[in-house]
Amino acid sequence: MSDLSRVVVLGARGFVAGALVRFLAAEGQACRAISSQEIDLTQASAVSELAAIFQPADSLVVCSCLTPERGRDRTTFLKNVAMIDHLCSALAVSPCAHVVYISSDAVYNPASDPLTEHSCCETGDFYGLAHVVREKMLVAACRPAILRPSAIYGASDTHSAYGPNRFVRSALATGKISLFGDGEEQRDHIYIGDVVRIIHHCLQQRTEGILNVVTGASPSFREVAATVAESLSCKITIESQPRQVPIVHRRFNNAALSRTFPSFGPTSLSQGIREMLAENANS
């Protein structure tokens, strides 16, 4: 049990925030979860609403973001920036003791390989660009920990992103997993439980600065599909579909994370998928 006073979590209905809130509850940690239904961060009224909630000893975890399925256009970009603008204004009135911002590996230039915390943040994608701007705004407002996760997977994911999340659901529903091309792309996939543990470490140690939240392993999508198939007791067919986009690998050097939290060891892909399947079976 840490000596944290209270943890305020923004974006409480999301995948990462929901898992974090459940983890904190199990730890007996005081937590104030805030969803968009309670406070709409895109509205200017959020400034006074947040300022009335924040307390000087609070640790704040910012998970609120309009994710790509909500739009990758200019309008969504501006809403995402407005959310953090309002948050920064609230923090100017009612500062918190520590801020952890959940960013994304979408900030990085797709051509960079392997990626580190010092890799170029230059992207033409409005979603990634929104995170770049939001990070800079928070750094100007406070001294946050900025966490950039790779592809997150887990049973409670709501996005069904290509990778473990979609493969598990497709395998269970249809007995098939469809790959783009031969599934050659290599990606770092991190289990939601690991993301939550790293956030908790950041809160306990009042970590500042940028960290990639990654495993350091980058299996191909075909290897991920094979791992899902091997984890199920029934026969799963892995099939290929015509490729729509060029092959882009996304691999990470996790040295900075290992230095910061030397006791942290990531969950293996096979173990994470087994835990994901067990949670699905119990839900």
C-alpha cells in the first residue's frame, strides 16, 4: 500500500481507466473516477467543474481522449486539444500533486525503427498529432509523467483493434482469424494489466518525464494469430486477405522503462492471451 492520498482518474469509462479504477479499488486506494457523462472536457464549463474537485494532494491520471474510431479528422483533433486546454486551465486554479498522462505510440514517425523515447514525434495523423500537442500543453502546465503505450490488449477492450483483441474475438465467434497479407508486420503488444501496473508504479514514485510502455518484444501478426489459436481448445483457421496498406514494422527499445522500474517484467503474449480468454469466459 502506497502513501498516495487520492487518485483522480479522467476518462473513467474507457479501457485503460476502467482497468486502473478496478486495480486501485482492489488495492484499497482512494480514487475519484470521472467520466465524460459527469464532466465533458470538450466544454469550457469543465474548467470550473474540475477545479472544484481537484485537491492539492491528489494524483491525477488523464486517460480522456477521443480515440480514432471517433474520428481522425480536424474536428476531432481540435476537440482533443480543447480537452487538455480546459484541464490545464483547471490545474492552474487547483493544482494536483502529480499528473500522469496516458498518451500513445501514435505520436512517433512511422518510419522510425526501433523506437525510443527520443524518436522523432512527427506524424501526419491527426490522432497522433493531438497527443503530441496535448503532451506539450501538459508539460507547460505541470511536470507530468507521460506514458506512451504500444498496442494494448485485454478482455475489456472496446476498440477491437487489429491484433490480439480482434483475433481472440474473431476466433471465438467464427473459428477464423483474418490477416492482412501474410501478417508480416511486427508490433509490440502490451497486456492491460501491465499498463495498469506501470501507471501504479508512476503514481507511487511520482515519476516525471516520458516513458514508452512496451514489452520490448515485437512478434508478427501471424505469430500473434498462431498464439491465439494455440491457446484455444478448438480448431482455428488462419486466413489471409489482400493487403490494403504497405508493411510498416513498429518495434521498441524498452531500456528506459527497465531502468525506471527494474522490478517490472512484462506479461508474455501467451500468458496475456490466456488471461484474456479466462476473463472472457468468466464475464
